[in-house]
Amino acid sequence: MVTKKSPALSTNEIRAKLDKVAKKSPAPIIQEVAKQEPIKKIGRKSHALAGVEYARIGVKIPVNLKTEMVVAMATTHKEYPTMDLFIAEAMRVFLSLKR
């Protein structure tokens, strides 16, 4: 024997409930903007003075003179950490000599 149950809700009530469910959308996902970290400088530290214009020069010097310069920079003249500063100061002193 097959008995047919009548639904507790009518077809229109079921459709109304399904319409409400379909209209509810999930809350939108809001992404936060990641802060960009400043780029770290790569390479050697610059010893250039701000506001001073520099020009690149290329000269040939004897090997033994360059070796003496490197030794002096490492020992007696540690205040000039780069060859650029050392040579700039040497040229400044040489040009200030009165002949």
C-alpha cells in the first residue's frame, strides 16, 4: 500500500524560502593592501658628500705606488676608507703646496 504524504509547505512557500536563500550572497572578502618595505641598498657604502659634483678620472700609476697607498689606507690613514677619498685628499694637499 502506497500512501502519499502531502508536503507540510505549499509549493509557493518552498519557492519563497529558496528565493531568500539564493538572494543572500556571502560577505565580500576584502584584502588588505600589503605595505611595501623600502628597498635595501645593495653594494658598497657611498662616501660621496651631498651637494658636491664628482667627475671620474682614470690614471695609470706605478704598481708599487698603489701598493703603498693601499698599505697607508689600512694603517696610518684609516680616515680615508676608499681610494676615491684618499686620492681626492692627496690632490687637495698637493695643489695647496706653494712652489
